[in-house]
Amino acid sequence: MSALHDPKTPAWPPRSAPRLFVPDPLVEGAQLMIDGNQGHYLARVMRVSEGDGVILCDDVTGEWSARVVNVGKRDVALEVVEHLREREEVPDLWLCPALLKKDRFDMVLEKATELGAARIQPVLTRRCVADKLNMDRARTLTIEAAEQCARTALPELEAPIKLETLLRDWPADRALFFADELGGELAADAFVYDDGPAAILIGPEGGFDDAERDAIRTHPQAKPISLGPRILRGETAAIAALSVWMAEAGDWDGQD
């Protein structure tokens, strides 16, 4: 039995090892040079040394252990050691949040990633106070959130689209739950009986206007839901709805 698997030796790499997503598929024995912001993070923030363990994910094959071979001033050389686990299967749930102010939408991106959304599709509505999203920055936020929560599958992140475009092109086999301030079926009840492809639509700070709400309610896949007796901020509603969905229809039960 190798030292990597000997129960009498400490786990390697340790659970506290730095975790990074890399752009290319990984294989055992591959040599990688980590530079840029990731290199700075390993060398200057985590202060890794030769022989230390790093956990790598490629969003294709899953999770791998790697060993630090050399630490430079601006880069770190790694050798891929062992495949630790396959890329995870995530529930087929999309989050479609209306665009919010930057700090609030940052929270939506981060928490949606942590909670396991498969896709994040930002939506532009008439009452949105923001109309643009820095996609590079947004992707960085989702990657960092995935690294923090040990996720091995990155959420798909789409560019913002108008609500009318979202509704026009909506797939016929995907349920569209939308949080309606005027009421609907309790979210927990609506989610528990639906086990197919699904999405959750969340409005902006000022909510959907009357015309938008009518357009959503008349859509054949739309199902209005209630998130309780209080009016929630957009970021709170997104987090709450995702949490309830994961508890009722997602991957929060049956964990090892």
C-alpha cells in the first residue's frame, strides 16, 4: 500500500491544500506551470514549498492531486500525481436572476455557485438598475467560489439577455419557476413534485412590472411561487429559492 493510501499516515494532499481550476484537461504525470494571479496566490499567499500538495480541477475529468516541484518568484511548477474523484454531477437547475448592483450580484454569483446551480443566466428587466456585466470578472468570481466550496463542475455562465428574449426562446421541456411578489404556490411544495429540468427566475430590486409579470404568467412553462410572507431583496430571493430547491428536489439528500 502506498503512503498516499496508508491509513496510518496523514491524508495527502490535506483537506486544507490550495485548490485551483486549470483550463486544460489533466492526466497523471503532467507537468504544469502556474503563473499570473494563481501563481501569486500559491507562492505569496499560500506560501507553498517544494513537496506540498495542491488540488487541481479541470471541469472535465474531475479532481486531481498535484505536488509542488518548484516555487519561483512569479510562478509555481506542479506535477499531477493522482486522480481523486470524477467531475461531479450537478442537478439540472438554471438560475435566471435579474441583474442587480455590482456588490449584490457578486453575492448571487458566488452563492449560486456554492449551492450547485448548473447554469446562471442573468436577465435584464425594465426595473434593473444595472444593464451590463463584466463577464471576465463574473467568471473569476464563480471559479473562486467553486474552489472555495470544493466544487468540481463550474456553472455555465451566460451573458445577460432581455426578459422577452428569455421567454421567447425558453425550452419547452424546462419548468420556469418565478418568484412572484403577488403570490404563488409555496416554493417547497412546488419544487418537491417536480423532478425534471428546471429554472428559477428572480426579479430585480423593484420587482417585475405589470406587463412583465403578465408575460411570465402566460408563458406555458411558467409556475409562480411564493418565498414567504416578506418581500425579499433580489439577492436574498435567489439564495433562498436555490436553497429550498436543493433541499426539496436537488442534491442535498442522499449524501455520502
